[in-house]
Amino acid sequence: MRLLLLLILVLLMIAIAALALWRQSDRRADRAEMDRLIVSQPSDPPVFSDDMVANLPEPARRFFTFAIAEGTPLYTIALIEMQGRFGMGDKADPGYMPMRATQVLAAPEGFVWAMSGGLRTMRMSGSDSGSWTRFWLYGLAPVVRFGGDPDHTRSAFGRYVAEAAFWTPAAVLPGPDVTWEPVSEDTARYTMRRGDLEQSVDVTVDAEGRPLQVSFLRWSDANPEKIYRLQPFGGYLSEFREFDGFTLPTHVEAGNMFGTDDYFPFFIADVTSVTFPRAE
């Protein structure tokens, strides 16, 4: 019996070590992808001028002149630190848990959102990117692991293209991969393309050009049928601060079914810092 217990203990220790190595491999992949994205940061970008947006729809012009100060170097990749709450439930029972996260945002190339958080018996950590979604319980048990397929890629593209509007506005300036069109007096729509992927996003601004909300149709299976389809997604932006010439929202509330009675803001974040890293 003693020998059996010893064998069980040894096997348990081997299993724990293997899971720890697996988790460490995920962290290395997060870091490698962040580094890959940061390398594509423009080393000597042009600076912003109002002339760049003079011919855009009026809401878009107001947005850019609010978000980017004249003469600001147009860095398109941001490193964002945030804290807040992440809902693990639904509208009736949100199941919010505290979280902290670091994100590299590099539209249209990609993003990595690495987080940790939770309460008591629900300590979670992991990451989301254009290639994967994977989360661990207590850093030892893989509880969510998917991605690498067209549905996930399309859904992730929608997320980081929309986030570019409020955290990396230089990335959504008009160009070969980004076009703008009017929607209403205070709303303009941009469309970003990357290969076969295409995503349109509506930005609603106030009289000064401050973006108040961002909304779009996202390819998602966050529905009772768990079927991928286009459905409303979006959020509200507030508490703007200046970061290296960019005026950006530091409070974001976002979720599925935006603009409907079923809207559930599962992502509530307060940004603590935004920097624009350069490759070493």
C-alpha cells in the first residue's frame, strides 16, 4: 500500500510539473506574439496634421482632431495596462470578477490581451489573441482553449479593429486598408481590411469629436444557440486622458447585443497606462 501511495504521489507530481510547463509555454507564446507585433511599430512615422482628415465625413474629422494633437507622431501600436471587471455569466447573473491585463494592440496585424484575476476558488489567467483564446484555473488547469480556425480569426479581427478606434486612432486614419463613410450627423463608419478579412465599425462622437460609443456587427457565437453569426457588439467610452499627443478613453464598458434590451457589458476596464513601444 505504501508503494502504491508513493507511485500515485510521483505521478501526481509529474502531472503538476507537466501542466506548469504547459502554462509557461503559453506565457512564452504570449510574449513572442507581443514582440512580433511591436516590431512592426513605425520607427519614424509621419506627424499628424488636420489636412490629413480635411476631406473625411464631418464626424470622422471631429474625431481625429480631438483624438490626435497637431504634430503628434503617428504611432499605430500601443501597449495598454488596465484593470477592471470581467463578466463570466450573463445579464441576469453577470458573475463579475476583478481582473488586470496587459494588451498589445496592433490593428490590422493583431493583438494580445493577457489577463489575470478572479475571486477565491475562481482564480483565472490566460490570454486572447487573433490566433487563440486560452485560460487557466490557478495556472494549473486549462479550462478554455480554442482558436486557430476561421470563425475565431474573424471574431477576433472584429474586436481589435474596433478597439483601434479608441486606443490607437492613428491606425484608423484613411489609407489603402481603411476607408470612412458618413452615417449621420454625429456618426461615421470606417472599414478596415486585412487579406480576406473586413470589418466595419461605427464611431459616434459629441460636438467636440470625443468618441462616446463604438458599435459594429461582430462574428460571434455568444448566443443561446452557440452558433457563429453577425450580431451587435459595442461599448461606451469615457474619462479621456492625454498620452503622448493622443487623447484616449480610459474607461470602457463593452459587450454583446449592444443597443438592444439584451446588452450585457461583460468587459469593464479602466486604463492605467498607454505607451507606444518601439522595437529594440
